[in-house]
Amino acid sequence: MIELFQTLFVHPLLNLLVAMYQLFSFLHIPSALGFSIVGLTVLIRLLLSPLTATQLKASKKMQDISPHISRIRDQHKNDAKRIQEETMRLYKEHGVNPAAGCLPVLLQLPLIWALYSVLQEAVRENANVVAEVNKVVYVDALKLQSPWNTHFFGIPLGQTPSHLVSVLPLIVLIPLITAILQFIQSKMMVAAKPTASIKQVKKKGEEKKQQDDFAQAFQTQSLYIFPIMIGWFSYTLPAGLSLYWNTFTLFGILQQYQVHGLGGLSDLPFLKERKNK
């Protein structure tokens, strides 16, 4: 199974990376490997763009009908069968397919994992890198003649920020930027809060307060925990993988903006003030 995965996904991507590297080297572009990583990441993002757009549009539809689903649950909270029937009817009326957001993600995973595997191999600093890369390169003319330079603007892509921080303190900016970009993308995926304030209402002499369900609480926690986790990975993994991840995330932010706009990002104080002016 592993060999099949490598043959179908990892080796073709590695050949694309080598081809880009040879092209940039021929054009005398400095830090050719770093730019090859960026170029390959953008290419994969473009190939996955239709699937990602489908996923984002499905997510947007689910966010739009979320208030209606909440209303159905409140109206029929003691009747699970009725909730299911009304929810399915709502999906049909709005042309929503709950599985539409999951399938594109599953289809993207092999390519994303293969790209990660390729870059993990590419940024390794060892004497056998030329032989290891060349044995899977399809075209002899593209084979490496010498180890590629793994530095990108002075940063060794094969080293981790945690190892470099003692000699290069500013390297901490890499995991920091990674975490910030991940937060921006995650925040944009959350629906913006309504401008009107949520008021407590009284019903039959009792005050009824709006409470978040488990899914909403999990989403709120993930909004902050996931970027911190990705930032920590960026700190402990080779810098070349952060270059790939940041490029991947930036492209995702742009595509997210095309479909959702700023989304939940517009709830941030400085953006909310600009919006209200």
C-alpha cells in the first residue's frame, strides 16, 4: 500500500519539484529549492482549487441555514424523528448536501499528504540526497548532478526553528507567522456574528438564555487551539515544511475570501470599527 501511494502520488510530485528546481537553477534564480517549494505548493493548490471551492460553497450554505436548523431543534426538541424530517426538508429546499463538504476534503488528502512527504524528503540534509532523489526521477536530463542548496534567503530549510533559535533569534517569526496565518484562515471560516445584540427574552415568567451547543464550543476552542498547535509544529519541524504550509494557507485565505469574504474575521475590533465607519 505504501509503495502504491508513493508510485501514484509521491514520485510524480517529486519529479515536478525537481523539474521546477532545474528550471529555476537554469534561470540563475537564487534559493531555487525554496522557490520550487512555493511553486509546487501553488500548483497543487490550483489543481485542488475546484474541489476546495465546492467545499467552501457547501460550508457557506450550511452556515446560512444554521439558524433555521437551530429553530427546528428548539421547536421539536423532544421529537428526534421530527427534527430529522424537518432538517432533511430544509436541506432539500436550499439545495444543501451535507456530504458535499466532506468529499472534497477526502479527495484532497492524498495529494496534500504526498506533497508533505515530498518536501520532508527534499529538505533533508544528507550525503545521499542526490542518489535518493535521482532513483525516482523519470527523465535523465532532470537528475541532480550535485546536492541542492537547502537555504532560502539564509534560512536552512532542513533545520528546525527550535534548533536555530539560539543562533538566529528572529527565526521564531516563522512559527509565529504560521500560527497567525492559520488563525486568520480559521477565523474567516466562521460566520460573522449578527450586528444586532442578543437579548435575553422572558417566557412564562422564566428567562431563557441562548447557549452554545457542544459543536459551537468545540469550534470556538479550535479557533485558538489549532493555530497554536500548528505554530508549535512549525517550531519543531524543518523550516521548509513551514514554507510549504504558509504558502498553502495564504492561497487558502485568498480562496476563502472569494467565497465567504472576511467571514468571522470582520468581528475583530479593528475591522469592525472600519466596517461601521
